[in-house]
Amino acid sequence: MSGQEQDDFFMQQALALAARAAELGEVPVGAVLVKDGQVIGQGFNQPVRAHDVTAHAEIQALRDAGQHLGNYRLPGTTLYVTIEPCTMCYGAIVHARVQRLVFGATEPKYGAVVSGQQLAQSGRFNHQPQISSGILAGPCGQMMRDFFAQRRLQGRQTVTRP
């Protein structure tokens, strides 16, 4: 499998996890952590359900992999995530020593890797993961747009007018 085929394959798995988040009413973000071609961690957004502000997809995948490997350091891994990580998640990726970060769609409002704060370009971290973006960006971004469009529609339907 070529590099692009592998990226597409694992991003499809992350998209399936994002769909699970959406089914639960969570913002649809999914993440898969891979080492040597094998999934070692996965997660999807569930801060509302878990009552945990840190329960982002990336954090869930890193925690899962840490338990799997028995170590919080995750060198030689690639994290696939449907949407550009936020500041908290990018910090965790750096601390875990993830080798490569692959994400689908950028997140202009809260994305902190190449959008917003552009932390990947800051040069202030002792570890710098390789960054690849735009992998299946269309479906990743569309899932978010559809989710929030549905949310807005539901909000309008619950508004009572005099």
C-alpha cells in the first residue's frame, strides 16, 4: 500500500469514529493512532457524554495507545485525525512524541496547528511532528458542516415564537 493509500485507509477509519461521535450528539471528530501499520489507539469526541473537557478524539486515541503500549511516549507513531487539532491536543501530541500528525480538514476557529496559533510553525517545542494535512479534507469538513447545520436547524425548531 502506497503512502497516500495508507493515509486514506486510516483516515477512513477516523471518519467512521467521527460518525460515532455525531450519532451520540458530540462534535464529529475521530482519531486513529498507528504504529508499524497497526492501529494501537483510537478515539472520538465525547466531552459532553464523559463530562470531561479533555475527552477530545486525539486525547482518547493517545490514552488508548498509552495503555496498549504501557508508555505515555509514543515515538514512531502516526496520528490520523479528521479535523485540525486544538491547542490542548497539539500539546499532547508533542508531549507524546508522535512522529507524524495527519489531519483532514483545517479548523479556522479552533485549529492550532496550521490555522489560528500556527503552533507547528512556532519553533518553540522540543519535538516537532511531521505534519500532513488535507487527507480526505472534503468528507472530513463536510461531516462537520452537516453536523453544525443540523444543530442550527434543531435550535430553530425548539424556539417558540409569540
